[in-house]
Amino acid sequence: MIESFQIDAIPFVSELFLDPRKRLFIGYLFAAILVALAFLTLRGMALPQAFRTLFSRKVWFSKSARADYGLLVVNSALFSMLAPVLLAKLTVATLIYQLLQTTWGASGLQLGWPSAAIAVSFTLFLFLLDDFARYLLHRLLHTVPWLWAFHKVHHSAETMTPLTVLRTHPIEGVLFSLRGALVQGLCIALFIYLFDDQVDLVTVLGASVIVFAFNVAGSNLRHSHIALFYWPWLERIFISPAQHQIHHSVEPRHFDKNFGAILAIWDRLGGSLHLSEPTTELQFGISREQKADHRLSTLYLTPFIESYRLIKQRFLAKAIPKKQNKPDLTQKTIYK
Amino acid sequence: MKRTRLGLAIALVSSSLSMPALAHSDASYSGFPITVKDYKGDKKSSVAYSGQIARHALHDSLKKLSARGNGMPNAELKAQMMAYYAGKDAGRKIIAPATKGDFVVKQSTVDELSKGKNLKGKTYGGAVSAWPGNMTGSEVIEFWIDKASAANKGFDPLTGLDYTQLISKFLMGAVFYNQAVDNYLDEKLDAGTKPNGKPYKDGTPYTGKEHVWDEAFGYFGVPAHALSLDAKTVYSIAKQKPESVKSADANGDKMIDLKSEMVFAHGYYAAGADKSGNSNYMHTITEAFIDGRQLITKANGKNLTDQQREELKAYADVIRTNWEKVIAEAAFKYAGSVYKDALALQDAVDNNGDLQKTFRTYAKHWGELKGFAMALQVSGKDLGVTAVKLNRLIGASPVLLGNTQVSGIDNDGNYIQSPSVSLEEYALNMIEVQKLLNDTFGLQAKANDQLDKLSKLAEKLSNTSSAEND
């Protein structure tokens, strides 16, 4: 019970940097440094120079990066309060499990699969569904105007560090949490229904083996200025850090490309895959002309005002169809 | 600041709940001195709850009797059962708990515990909506006694009703739980009732409040030295295991004194839940009783101040809440059993299994579930929609092989059956029951949890409340 006396910062730090199920786990950050150094030196850079590039003050102490840190702290506090009211995966799992039982009878298949096969199937199925759901939600965040208003907070980063992964508006956070609960709840319910308590997750350090591999391979470089690219054939299967940086580019031809998290196949199917351009110097942010406002108040409040305007506009357009009131979708492009 | 203070309060409460054994490992519910002014008698202790122990013995004995029918109406058996339920006559033998091998029980008649006691006079007098027929608590019990006397070993295969289980599990709620939480730990703690400044009755060695508190403790059913015993031991004492004799026999006289060394009723079920290691109901409740008793003793025969009564009520609250959880845990456990039994029964139907045996197990567990679920509803607290849901999900009998269920009782006291759900659907009702009990009462032990596998797997996956952006 001693924990109760500690301030929230301690669990927050330990959750963020010490949990191998999170992107910012210290081991993954270290792995990203190694991968980046290897990449830069292979590209002909001397090691000291590579270090300086990696830890450039211009990047880590930029206005944009400082906004990342601010958001991270405020969001953590916000989420520790929100967490209990968010939809829990166990609630989803229970509901779906009961639905499965009432629809198809109380017990699932008696396939007699070995436990290892069930665990591998579960791990793979969870990964595929989760990765697809990430792609889908991410695509919606870009294509639905009022959602874009919130997702813009993430894209307003003009320099990127691994911590930019948490440069997120709380409304987006709620959506991510909902996505996670639905995906995990569905997988748990389905597999427990089919295979009863034989189901297990294949893990390394408690994290799904696939997520672990992705993170050890330098996932944290996605939000960085280290344009680690893969061979083109590999970039058609997995999104490279450089490809995700393309996604953050202010170049109009890079808009709405590479929504995928780990797999590139969803983007290929959706026609939004864009391979990396090793020779192009990328600029990150929403607009080349307009500098972003990194004040926390702007980042937190503007999305609400914008999305309210968009929804109102849309509502008016429907109510008075003859008036010139097309929802101003061009606005999106202006911001980008 | 607010959060910190809340955290502090939670921490204090939790630590006080989770570590009673450390604080009071040697404390016993005994040896409290006499505080009544001008007491003239020769008693040395003010502790007395023998009337409650007599009722425990009446209940255990009635349970035994209820399983003695041979399937034919039996007026003599019925009269005997009624003697233990409603009678007050001298000379009633303690049928249970009786000496069993090395487990020697000190008393053999109810009168040795307390004279002129019965169960009926203390049975919940309100309407029981969990059972058809608009009956009061004692009417339900008498209705069942009548049926049990004509049933074969307390069981009616036509309706799946196991009267032995129903009578016992409901009676524990309707007498012991109800009397303790709705009477002694409720209005009798008020200033105007049974004051501490006077003897309970003229000449008694205990004050009003001392005795009120003792009576509530007596109904819980743990030995006075329960804090020095772990859950497994308490459980095995109730089962009268030979290896438990040494632990039970606190005064070392080679006999188990029912008045202070035996385990009864919900004391046993509290230990049953705690055996899992996930809960600590038995010690939590016992400690609250001892703390409360110490507080009363410290008042030294004077009326309690408002502040003292507030403190006492806080202990009463701990007892009430945890006692309710104990009953809910038992209902939860048996809902899990009925779930498994219903599916096993369907399986036996599909694959020519042993229907009779499977059905009997199913009915027994159902009787326990129903009895505990009914017991939860007689605390004087309105469970509202939870009670309605529980009663609908469980029904008035288990779902029978033709997918029918008892739905009412006609004017002659015969059961009416109606079409119901399939066994598989009924099994799913049991999952709903578990979920409802857990959501309503916040359970810890959760034996036989049918959704456990979901939560275990869910724990392995990453936290979904993440702000990680792509």
C-alpha cells in the first residue's frame, strides 16, 4: 500500500520507459540508437559525427520537441484519470464471448490443436487484426475532416524524436484506446471461445514476439530525422522508418501516404503506399509555408474549435443545400 | 491534494483490511471483563452468545433431518424437523455437529448450549420475492420442511429441488445473517436501544451493547480464537477433520466446546473463500468484531458517546459489507458449478452419459446457489434490480431435461412448471449471474470463475489506454 503515497510520476515513468509492451521501453530506445549508428556509419559518416547527428540539440530542444514533452506530461496525467472510464478490453471480451456462446452454442471447436499451434495462431491473428485496425483508424484520422483536426496535433511536429509518438491529442488517445479494446477484446473472446483456456500469447519480456521484433528493429526511428530505409521489396511488406517520415512530410505528393504501422500490405491494398526517397531531404510538419504554433493551449484547444466548425458547416450544408456551403475540404490541404 | 488524501485514506483502509492477523494475531473474542456496575453474580466474563450457538446447532441438526425422508409423506419426520425449527422443547439432541472419532463434541443436547431457543422466531419476517407464492421467510422454510419430509433424502427429482441445500443455505441468511446485520448491527446500535450504561437485563453480567455485539458475533460462526487460525484450519474444523482437533481445542480439554471452539455457517464459508488466498473475509470480520468489542469494553459500563457509537458503526459496516461478500462469493462459486453441471448434463443427454448422477450433482449445486442467492436478499437492504436479475436468471428451479422450469406454486402448494430455456442457454445465465455478483459486490475469491480465462489472457496483452500515435 506504500505505492499509494507515491506521486503519479513514478508509475508514469515506469510504465512509459520500463514496460517492454510500450514503444518507449528503454531497451527499444537503446536498440534504435544502435540501429541508427550502424545505419549512419554504413552511409559513410564517422562515428562521432553520427552521435552528434543523433543527439542534435536542434532536434531535441526545438520548440516542437519541447511541445512533445509538455503534451506527454499533461496527457499522462489526463489518461491516469480517464483510464477507469474508458471501455475495457475485458468488457468487450466478455460481451463478445457471451454473444458467441448464445449464437453458436456454449463450447467451441474441438480441433485438438497442440498448444503451441494455438499460441502462434493467436499471436499472429492478434497482430494482423491490430495492425489492420491501426491502419484503418489512421486512414480515417486523415480522411475525415473533423478527425483530422485532432490528428493534426501529431502532424504539427516539425522535428521528430521517439517521444513524438506520444504527441497526441487526448481525443485521439480515447480513439486509440477504443481501438485497442475492440481488437484485443475480439481476439480474446474468439480464441477462448474456440480453444478454451489453452490460448496463450507468444512473448518476449512479456511483449508479443512480433511487437518485440518490430521495436528492436528500430521502430523508434520512425519518429526521428534518421531516414532508415529498406530495400524496395521489403518496403512493400514492412513500413520502414523513412517511409513513415514520408508520411510526415510537408511535400503535397507525400500527403495521405503510408498510413500503416508495421505492415505495408494495407497501404498497398488501399493504394496509399509510397516507397522511401533516400535522396530527398524531407521537411516535417503540416505546411511548408506556415510554421506551426507549438503552444500547448493551441494544441489542446484548436482541434475542438476546428472540428466544431467543420461539423456545423456540414450540418448547415445539409440543412440549406442550395447555399454555397460545401464543407471546406480544401482546408485540409492548406494545413498540410 | 485531494488525490493524495484519497490515496492515503484508501491505503489506510486497505492496509487495515489486509493485515489484521499481524495486528491482532493473539486477540481472541473472549475474556472481556464485566463492566456492569454493581454486578452481584459470580461470572468472571461478560462474553455470552450461547443462544446463537444453540441456533447454529439447531440449523445443523435440521439440515441433517431434512435428508432423512424416504420419498413418502412422513408426518413424524416433519414433526421432528419442526421441533428443531419452531419448537422450544427441552431434551432436543444435537444431531449435528456430533462427536466424530477424535473430534469429541462437548455438548450433546441443545439445552446444554441454551434453553428454549428456536429458529422460527428469528427468521426473516419480510416477503421473499426470490421464491414463488408470496411467502414470508419462515413460511418458505416451513413449506420446504413439508416438501423435504416427503422427499427422498431431501431431493425431489421431478423438480430438481434439493431441499436440504435450500433449507440450509437460505436459513443461514434468513436467521444468522439477517439477525446480525439487520438487527444487532443496525438499530440495536442506536443510543436509545440496549444502552451500555445498563445491564442487558436485570442481573446479567453484561451491558446492553456488550450483549448486542456478542450476539452478532455468535451468529457469524467462527471460534473465539479464529484470528490465530488460518482459513484452511477453520475450514477443516467445520469438516470435523481429526487433524483439526488440536487447533480447535483452544483450552486443551480434549473436547470441542461448541460455545467457543467450533466453526459454523458463514464462518465456514468465509474460510472457504479465503482458502484461495485471494480474500481475507474471515479475519477481517473477526477482527472488526474484536475491535468493536474492545471499544465497548473500554467504555467501562457507561453509555457510549456519539463518537464511540460512530466508531462502533464503522466496525459494523466492515462486518456487514464483508459478510455480504462472503455470501455472494458462495453464490458465485455455485453459479460456476451449475454452469459446468448444466453443460455436463446436456453432454450426458447427447452422449448417453449417466443422467441420474449428473442431474443429482446439478440439482445439489443449484440448491446451494439458490439458497445463497436468496440469503443475499434478506439483509434488510434492498438490492433493487440486482435481486430482480438474480431471481430471473436463476429461476425457481434448475432447468429440467424437457427445458421446463418451476415457475409458480398453486393454491394447494403444488409446483407449476413452464417451458423455459435450453440447458445451454441456462448455463450462460450462470455466467451472467457470476458477472452480476462480481459487479455488484466486488468479489475477491471468485471460485469457479467461468470468465477467468478471459481476464487472464487480457492481463497478458498490452494496456489499451495508450496514446501511441502512428
